[in-house]
Amino acid sequence: MQNLTPLFPGFHLQTLRRTPRSAQQKLAETLEQLRQKSFSQLGECLGKFIPTHYLRPTKSGALSRRRVFSKENTFWAFFSQVLDADGGCQEVVRKIQAFAAMKAKPLPSSSTAAYCQARKKLDLPSLEAILQQTAQRLQVVADPGRLNGRRVIVVDGTGLSMPDTVANQQVWPQPRSQQPGCGFPRAALCACFCLQTGVVLSYEVGNKHSHELPLLRKQWATFNPGDIFLGDKGFCSYYDVFHLHERGVDSVITLARRIPVTEMEAVQVLGDNDLLIQWKKPVRNHASSYSQAEWEGLPNTLVLRQIKVIVKHPGFRVTAFYLITTLLDPEAYPASDLADLYLQRWDVELFFRDIKTTMGMDILRCKTPDMVRKEILMHLIVYNGIRCLMGEAAKAQGVRVRRLSFKGSVQALRQWEPHLNQAKISRQERHHLIGRLYESIAGNSVPERPGRSEPRAVKRRPKPYQLLTAPRQEMKEIPHRGRSRAKRA
């Protein structure tokens, strides 16, 4: 129904009140609404570590248009999902609805379909580049090297669990000891960490048939000449020690699968429990990943250094062990310094604990192999991003970055994120909040605990439930079971 004036029947009052908006003005308003419904404010805190050109929309194809879940918003939503304690896709949708509610806009749908589809469109090369950027960024603010100013790269492996789907089982099959339908797919992860900063430098994912050594060989490009490789007895390999030394990388590993050399057999005695020895090339294992020609190209002997370390602190599993290293100079690298360096190898277990326990990567959520790889990669990106924040906070407050608590930093960022995501605060106020965030992170330091025992033990007892030893449709639950009956079952 038209609202006409009595004197000028041809004029429409609503048209006279304001000038019609142009298409450019409508587009600008839409983009402003989308910006306010985004997670990009989190980039104000982490943008210096993750450049924006990696998150720009593509020229065509997937994630090329400016939507609520654009490439930038999808990345930061995925980032926020990993950072959250809940870690569910519904958490991301609720945040979008909360942003819309603050602007009195209609609430988006509660379905996670749009977010999940956008997440699938994130390309792995861009995420890999972001991970490398975070690693390089933290190396700039790193502390001096722990051994004569040299970078120490510590390597270790761990296992990950994921949903029991057919696609995941085909790539990462469960152990044979578990019945079908009663277990979960298991992935093997081998990662290289910088011991000074704790940042992830590279990683490789395999299945139950993948040993840590072949996964490490895929990451040899991570090492630079002058680096020191630090590993446990699982990396004690004639082939790898030689090839790393050819690249200018020295190794410090524990002796495995060989009888220690005595002083009578040594080339030279460098000190107490410190010997210069010769390793003879062993017989090639036919299950190895390298060819016979590569094996024949290795020298027949290697001149190495063997150090017997006596563990004086109580509570450790061993009282003595042997170190093998290519650092042959006893004056530049005393045996006590190398023993202390290997004691710091335990930090890699703490790095994995930060990623798997604190950030929840121990049990993954995605149901397809492609998304599982992206989920692992995004966890590592968030981990490096937090390490970068810790490095900036340590530099600003004048403290050592390795003394800062990772869990305390995660808790601080979780609590600061809602305040950083407010659309009404100015840039100056946001920078002030980031400065206070640095103060909070730097204020939570972990004390030095030399010689502290770290037993691999669980104190809390599990509940007396039956074990799922058959598929769900065949499993019969014991009625009115007690603790003893459940244990016998």
C-alpha cells in the first residue's frame, strides 16, 4: 500500500527521507558486517607471526569469495577451535552467533555444515607455509645455543588416536591385538623441535608400520650445518650418524644394539669414562628403507666418542648409560656438558605433553584422512603460535623463554581472546590488551628443578568398567557387576 501526500500525490514519503544507497555502499556495509562476525581479531595478537598474505582469498575456486567463512575467517576459526578447551565445531558456530547477537543481527544457523565445508577447502601447502613461518619467526628471538652457541634439534616420536572410521582405518590401521570394532586407528608422529625454544621445526606422519628413523630421514632438510642432533636410543643408527655428519650436523644419542667398547679396545682414552672408539659397519638389515648400493657406499668404520654417564640422582630408571657422539673434542665439549645436554632431552617429552595433553591432540576428532592431516597441522601451528607469544613476552619482560609455563600461556590467551574479539574497542586499546597479555604470560614462570624425577606412572585409578572386547552389537554387559567381577571380565 502506497503512502501518498494529499497535496503531491505523485511523491512517495519514504523515498524523500533519504537518498537510495548505491551498490558500493551496500557492499561496504555487508563487508563490515562480515568483518564483525569474524575471528580475525585474534590475528591482532598473532598477525606478526602469521602474515596475512597466506590467508588472502584465492583468485578463483574454493574460498575465493568474501563470506562469513572466508579463507581468513576459516583459518582463525580453526585456530580458535584448537585453542578452546572444548575443541568442537559447534563452539565455532556459537561464537559466530554471539557476534551476530551483539550487533542485533539475525542469528546464523546452528548447523556446523558450512564451517566444516569451509574447513575442508583449506589447502595443505598454505598451512605448511604458515607452520614454517612460525618456526622461522621464533628462531629470531631465540635464546643463545645451549652448547657453544649451536642450535640443538631434539627429535622424538609419539602416537595419536582418531575416530574409528573405515577411511581412517585404511590409512592408519589399529594394532592387531585389538578386535575389529573395539579399537581406534593409530598414527605415528615424528617431529623435530628446537631445544632452545620448543618450537616445532618439521614433522612427518606415518602408521603402525612406520619406524621413527625413516620418518626422520624425510626431515633431514630441517638440519643446517652446525646443528646438533639429539635423540634417544631409537635413533642410534650407523647410516644416519654418517649422513648427518656429512651434512655438517653432529649427533648426540644413546648407545643401542651394541656392546660398549672397553678401554682396551678404544682408540684413545680421553678421560674417565670418555673414550675415542671405532664403529664397524654392521650387516645391513634387509628391511631397511635404503638400498644395498647406498649401504655399500658407507665407510667401513666411523670414529666416534663414547661417554659413560653415571646417574647420581635417585628416582631414575637407570643408574648408568652410554652416549655416542661425533663431538670428538673433549675440551670444547666436556663429557659433563654432553651428559647435561642429554638430560635436557626430556624436554621433548614435555613438548609432546603440551601438544597432546594441554591442547588435546592426543585424541583427534576428524573422520577422514585429509582432515586428520589438517587437524594435526593446525595443532602444530597453534602450538608454534603460542611459543611465539611466549618468545615475545620473554623478550619484552627480560626473562628466559624456556622458563615460561606453556599451559599458563594457553590459559591466558583463552581468557584474553573474548576481549580481543570485541568489535567496539579501538586499535590502541587492543594493543594495550596485548601488552597486558605479555605481562601475564611472563609472570607465570616455572622454577628450575635440576635432577627432578619424572616417573611414567598414573596416580588416578580407572573406573571399574568392562573392557570392550567385542563389537558393540555383540558385547554383553555384566548386570550388577562389582569391582572384582568387572576385573575378571
